[in-house]
Amino acid sequence: MINEEKITKQVKNIMNNFIRALNKAEGVKEEFGSERKYSMRANIKKHKDHDFRKRMFMNAPKKKDDFLVMEKKNW
């Protein structure tokens, strides 16, 4: 039988020990990442799709006035 309370205590103990070890570590940087002089991503021009709204309303199963009607948690 799995004792959840015992496992929870063990996990907390492991995490606390890990955090203490990290705090004692020397040479750990506060900041992560690096800055590049040039971007590696290509610039993509964005364009507006003027027909998008019309297509969305055509595809939507339920509409009310100028809104789409959605349902939550409908599996």
C-alpha cells in the first residue's frame, strides 16, 4: 500500500536538501541565457486576413448576434 504522507515528506526533504545545496554552490549565476548580436530567426511579415472573421462565423455551430457561443467542459 502506498503511503502518500510518507512520500510527500520524502519529496519535501529531497527538495529542501537540493535548495540548500544550490545556495551553497559557488559560481552560480543569477541570470540565464545569452544575448546575440544578430537574430537567428527570419523576420516574417504579418498580414491581416480580412475574411477571417467571416469564415469563423460561418464555421461556428452556435452564434448569438455578433458573438460566438462556446461551452465549457464539454467532452
